[in-house]
Amino acid sequence: MNQESLLRVLLYEGHDSNPLDPELRYEFLGAALDKGYSATRVTTLGEVNDMDEGTLVVLGDFAEKQPNASDYSNETVKVHFHDVGQKTTTEILSDVEQYAGQQDAQERKPWKPWFPVIDYDRCTNCMQCLSFCLFDVYGVDEDKQIQVQNQSNCKTDCPACSRVCPEVAILFPKYRGGPINGDVVSSDDVRQEKMKVDISSLLGGDIYAALRDRSAKAKSRFSKERSEDRALKERQKCLVKLQQNLDIPPEVIASLPSMDQIQAKAEAAQAKANAALDSNS
Amino acid sequence: MSKSTKILYCRCAYSKVVPTDVKKEVLQKLSDSNVSFDAVADLCEMSARKNIPGEMVKDGQPLKIAACYPRAVKWLFEAADCPLPEKDVEVLNMRTESAEDIVGKLLNIESSSEGAQA
Ligand code: SF4
Ligand code: SF4
């Protein structure tokens, strides 16, 4: 839960206030941001964003001239002025926290720093991601345009859908490598991703079911005999490679639903994708 | 620097993808300068929650953003129904550029190279 993000702190160093100690300013800004607050520093130079809702805590060394909060508050923005005087960062932060506690106890959904973002300059609305993802992350809007609908369903650290997107149009901004992290897409990247999509279609497009199948078989005491089957062996090798290529974390594979559920989900996702494709054509 | 250019710094608080020394040094230098600026804890979170304030992206007002890859930042704003203006937005990438270069561009200290347009 991040109750604090509706609250913005503003370090005021404009007219009618004394400049703050540089060390305190830097330390406080970093600490406030790490707590999840938005922070603004105002001097006589440059502009900052207005605010149209939330709580604004204005911190400064106002000496004798602290402004009157009611002159600046309105129905949607509550302003508090707070003299920081000789206080330390910890003291100022604890003062700010009191204002955070005064905010309306608004229900805030938890969030995960891991979710896909679509680059619509590249997306061709092919619906591969929708039919691939078993966790209902994707859907279509009323114009049958693909969109991320349930981002919190996304499995942390799993970038597999961006790997099956033939256009390299799915980003995970917090992913370690490019182009998935938003780095420039090269023609090599596109060629490589297209190759992976081809491998997945060799497997019937049902990658999750195949991967689960593989991990179940690996555990089976008969796996050795079964692996006599050359085709199966090849397929399994291919799957290991695919799992590595798609960078699907083992925890995601381990947490997959049963084969029947996977199949049912895959069919439902495919039907959704087909319906969207039909109405687009 | 132009009086009307706004500066936005992203702390990338919920992951380690932006090198800590770079993000700290950028903030330190901004803090030591004499300019006004806005800073947010994590633009990804604001995008996920769709609570990027519309005032951040006023058309016609130049904006410089210190965050990560311009393509990621562009589509994060778009995903929050708060698209960045086509013009006058410069995104500086703390994942790949040095703090010195970034602050130089934010504050127009030197005009060596242009930052990427989102
Ligand atoms: S797979 Fe890629 S190109 Fe196809 S709809 Fe999804 S994001 Fe768009
Ligand atoms: S926009 Fe980039 S720098 Fe900011 S929080 Fe997201 S990944 Fe980190």
C-alpha cells in the first residue's frame, strides 16, 4: 500500500523564505521520494506543476512570514505550511507523515512494479499476446484494440508475452535488458523475436501447456523410457530452449494451473483474440 | 535555462534498474542548483495507478524528464491516459547516460548533444 502518493511535499525557497541548508535539502528530497511522496522544490527560477487535488505540505524557513494555509487551500487541494526551522530530515519527515495520516483514508490498491506497456507505434493488433497470456492481462477495448487490462495479474519478472510479440511492441520498463526495457528496437531484434514466435507455433502455439507437460514428465519415473521417443526428446529440448528464450521464471512454470485449466484458458483467450481479429477484418 | 521549461526527476524507487549512483547524483546536482523542479517517486507506479497529473504535460510548455528509456517513458504516460506532447519533451536516460551529462542537459549547462525525443 502506498498511502503517501496522494501527498506532495514542496520545499519553498522563494520570496519571503530563507534558503535551506543544501545538505538538508538533498537529504530530505531523497528521503521523501524513497517514502513514495512526490516532491517539488521551488525557487525564484523555473516552473513546477500545479496541483488540482490532494494534500500539499509546503515546507520552508519562513522566519516571521509564514503564509496562511486557508488562503491557498480549496475544495480539492488542502495546503499546509510548515516551518522547518532548525529541524533534521527525520523530524521533518515525521511531521510530514502526520499530514499523510490526515488524508482521506482512500482505498488504494496495491501495485506491482512489474507490468507490460504497449508501444502502439509498433503494435499491429495481431492478438498474439492476448491468446498467449493465461492470466488475462490483455483484453480489447470497445474498438477491438489490444490493451493491458489487468496489469496486476502479470507474473513478476516474466516477460514472456513480450517475447511472443512479433513486433517487439511490449515493454517492461523495469526489465534488465533491451529492447524489452524500452531501448531502441533494431531489425535484428525483430528478426529474433519472429523466430521465437515460429518456434512457439511449431509447438502448436500452446507454450504454457507444453512447458507444464515437460516439467511433469521430467518428474515422472517413466521419463527415461518415455524419452526413448526421439520426437519427444527433440520437443523437450526445444522447450527448454524456448523457456530460456522467453525468460519465463521457474516459479511461473511451477505455479501454472492444471493441464485442463491451461487448455480451457488458452481456448478462451484464443476465442477472444479470434473474435477481436474477426471484427477488425 | 528558459524560464518556462519544467524539469521532472523520476526516482525509480521500486527497482534497481536505474543505477543508484546516477539517480543520486542527478538529484544532488539538481538540489544544489538554483532551479525549481518536480520529482516523483516512481513514474511506473503513477502510470500503473493512472494518476499522472495532467498538469505535468501541458501542451506548449517545454518539459525535460530524467528517467529511463524515452520509448518506455512515452508509453507509460500514454498508458496513464496522459500522453506527452509531441514537441518540446526531452527524456534523459539515467540507465545509460552519466549524471553529469543529464544534469548538463536539464540545466542547459552545455549544448554538446541533444537528448532523445520521446
Ligand atoms: S502481440 Fe504485439 S503486435 Fe500483437 S497485439 Fe500484442 S502487442 Fe500488438
Ligand atoms: S519510468 Fe523508468 S526510471 Fe521511472 S520508475 Fe519507471 S523504470 Fe524507473
